[in-house]
Amino acid sequence: MRPWINRLHRVEDGLLVLLLTSMIVLAGTQILLRNVFDSGLVWIDPLLRVLVLWLGLLGATVATRHNKHIRIDLLSRHFERNTHRLIQALVGQVSAWTCLVIAWYGLDWIRLDYIEEVNWFGDIPAWAVESIVPLAFALIGLRYLLISINSARQYNRHRRAAVRRST
């Protein structure tokens, strides 16, 4: 299973590089066209907005891969390390299921746009542009589920070791 995970990580990283490079080139082109030639391409601005959405959500999947999401962590320093692992497991569960619910409703949103043949810009279907929402949130949710399971295993392992040491 590890080769598939490594491939997924390479695809994520590659997409991030591609999206960021595309955004820089497109934004630079638009600035050049506007300032030098008093013109511009009408499709660049909406495309940049979509690329920001995609870049942000793909960045969130990578942050989750490394468990480096922004978090509000007010209480962890007041608990011992193993209790903190239990809290991480619970927070991971809440985060996972919240993301999976968002992915589920994002999929429903895409289904409705597909059925109604909603277009985003020109002839580009909206569902294709919006597809990043359920994909990213499903991946984030699955990663938080794995983080939660790993934290729970560490908690149990250290709890059993503490019990053995005390007897």
C-alpha cells in the first residue's frame, strides 16, 4: 500500500507546483497586458479565482498529510502526554467526520450542477471546477481518521505500558 501513498503524495505535490506556477504566469501575463497594452484576457481573472480555490484545498490536503493544520491548542500543555494523545484521537474523529460530511454534501452539490448542466465560464461545466471540494475534503477526512486511529493506538500502547510498570 505504501507505493500508492507515495504516488498520491507526488501527485499532490506536482499539482501544487503546477497550480502555483500557472497562477504566477497567468497573473503576470494579465498585469503585463493591462499595464503595457491596455488590454487583457477576460478569462484569466475567473480562472485565477478557481486556481486559488484548488491551490488552497490541495494545500490543506498536504497540511493534513503532515498533521500541520492550524489548530487551537489551549489545553494540551495542561495534560500529560498520554492524555494529550487521547484528546488528539477525539479531535481527529470530530475533524474526520466533519470533513467527510462536507465531502458528501459537496458531492451532492456537484451532482446537482451536473444534472442541471450548470456552466462556470463559457462552456466549462461547473461540476468540473467544483470537483476539488469533495475530493479534497474526503482526502482530508480520511487522513484525519488515520491520524485519530494512530493517536488512539499510541494512547492504548502507553496506557498498557504504564499499567505493566505499576504492577
